[in-house]
Amino acid sequence: MQTFTTAELAKYDGTGGNPAYVAYKGKVYDLSDGPNWSDGSHYMHSAGEDLTEEMETSPHSDDVMNDFPVVGELIS
């Protein structure tokens, strides 16, 4: 499994042909095929970031992440 630093994850922002990856609870997910992630953004959230804290106030449960493949893990 691939590992990502925060700086490496930031490269996967869903723009310019880059995939849209986000981290959540230490795992990195590929949201590129998610219908709500066009151009790497979803409401006020952006791909290439750790969304762990933002998910605490989101209107859906963390089960939504089960719809996306895990591509790696976020390391410190």
C-alpha cells in the first residue's frame, strides 16, 4: 500500500488531470469517480487534503467513504 505525506497528498487535488484523493482517519481514498467531486471539490471541501476533522460536522456518516477505493495511508 502506498504511503502519503501531507505534502504528497496535496498533489492529488483533482485538477489538471490529477486524481482526487483525500485522507480520512489515516487512510487515503480515491474520490476521482465520485459524482460530487468534479474538479477536486465538494461543497467547501477540496481533494488533496485530510478531511478527518471536516467529516465530524458533515451531514453524512463516515460510511460514505466505503464507496471509494483505499489507495494508501497518510503518514506524519
